[in-house]
Amino acid sequence: MGLDISGILVANKVKLDDFKGRAIALDGYNVLYQFLSSIRGPDGTPLMDDKGRVTSHLSGALYRTANLLEMGIKPIFVFDGKPHYLKKSTLAERRARKEKAKIEWDEALAEGDMEKARTKAQQTSKLTREMVGEAIKLLEFMGVPHITAPQEGEAQASYMTMKGDVYAAGSQDFDSMLFGTPLLVRNLTLSGRRKMPRRQVYVTVEPETIDLQASLDALGITREQLVDIGVLMGTDFNEGIKGIGPKKGLKLVKEFGSGEEVIKQKKFDVPSFDAVRKIFLEPEVTDDYEMKWNDPDLDKIMEFMCEDYGFSKPRIESILGKMETAKKARSQQSLDQWF
DNA sequence: CACGGACA
DNA sequence: TGTCCGTGG
């Protein structure tokens, strides 16, 4: 995960029902990655079809999206475009970590340590272009819109929320706050209980929203200052200063007024400070997208999931029932809009 | 992650 | 009705 400013933000527990009838811009990469890393067998192997293609992301995308639609929530998936050049070293770092995790996964398997194997396996998760393409195909069969951002998906989702096209940006990552989304929703899921890394321990993960303005008011800072805190801490686009987390970053920025002043007074070295700041404050986004939810093509979904990827027919059929419910709910909604 | 069968 | 646990592909 990237930037962790959870310690200084105000999160509100919410019910999935609060989002009924509302559009949410989901960080597609974030959502699929979550599925890819968590939908795995006990030894860490992801779900795969008989050709060896990973299918965890498809399983997750189908169930999750069907559930949201059934609840009357209208997701629009936003995928990352071309990464900013300042992100290159972060991406390289991630690649290296995954390679190391692969070795440790094999070692854990050899030792018979399944708990460790699973954790290491999750760390190897690599969402490929193909996987994203497959998921997009599925979304299209489900009638769910998707767009590819010019650059960062989170920036695009935030922009769409600022415009009022969607109610909130959905992601597990907090970067969206820096990109300026007025509302971030995390844990947009049905099931509450989730297993912690260490066995036996369960936590209930509830959907929550983070309101940007309320958070800024509570902290007594501006969005620019929030961005500065992030850049001092380090983001996907820069390294940040060792020893500076959300608390210290907040304190310094409030004390000196701005990140620039903190750097000057404290003689910190933050390469590309202005450029990184600009990525968050003036991100590359587009208005070229269409928010349109179509009726699902149930036959195509069946064919895609069962014939192409070997999912069991009864399972998929039961999900299609949800899609039918969603369809009815949607037509009811259009009536509501007319009257 | 999400589901469903087992069990209380 | 609620929770635990194994499985899905």
C-alpha cells in the first residue's frame, strides 16, 4: 500500500445501503489487485483455469460488482493510464519485492509453513495487462462502465467526484484524498469479517467514508497542506524524509505553514518536491467518459465465465439472479427519476 | 474475497 | 439466526 495518512483522517462508519442509487468511481486497479492477492488457496496459489490462467480477479469482480448492482449502487471502474515518470522507481521497487517474495513463497512451501506461504504468495501478486483486459470484458458483459485515466486512476476518480458525476471515489488507498476527492469510500464490501495475517484473529471490516473537508477542518489545514504532508512523508512519486510520518508531518506543516517552508527551515532534501506536489494538485484527467449502465448480457457472462474460464455453472447462475434483481431495481429508479 | 454447508 | 471453516478455479 502507498501513502498511509489514516492516522490523521476522520473515518465514518457507513452502511452499504447509504450508497443506494449513487454512482461510485472505483479504482479498478486497486479493486482487482485486492482480489488477486486475497482470493487464494491455503498454500497461496491463486484460482486458475485448466490452462493455468489466473481467475481470482474475475471471481472477485463478478461477485463484488453483482452485489453492488443488486444493492442499487452504480459502479464505474477507473483504470490507470500511463504512469508518471516519477513513479518508475516505485514500480521497479515493487517488482523487486515481488521477485523476492516469490523465492520466499517457495521456501515456505518447502518448509511446509502454509501460513507463511500464503502471505508470501500474496506479496507476489502481479496484476497483468491481460488480467485487466479480461476484467474489462466481464464488466462490459455486465453493462458496467469503465474508463482508462490519462494517468493515475485515483486522480481521475477524484476529479469525477469533484465534478459531482459520482458520489464518491472508492479505493483502499488514501492517495485519492491528496488528489482532492471530496469523499473517499473504503471497504466497499458486503462481508464484514476478515482474517488477519496472523491466524485465529478476525476483524470486522466495515465500509467507511472519509470526508475531505471535514478532515481538513478537524486538522486545521488546507488541501495544499495535506498534499505537503504527504509529499514530506513520501508518495509513489517521491521518497520522502525518513522519520516523518503523518503526525510529525502535520505538526511541521502547521508550524511552518507549508511544505516548502518546512524544507527550507529544516534543511530537508526532497527531490522533485514541486513536481510531486503538482501531480496531486494539477493531475492529468479527462472529461471524455460516459456514465451509462446497460442491461447485463447474461448469456455472454455465462459463456465467458464457464466456457472460457471454467467456473461452475450453478455458481454463476446464482450470481446472474442478482443481476436480474439489479436490472429491476434500475428500471424502478428510472421511474423514480421521471416522477 | 465471497459463498455455502455444517453446526449450535 | 448466527458464526465457523473449507473451497472456489
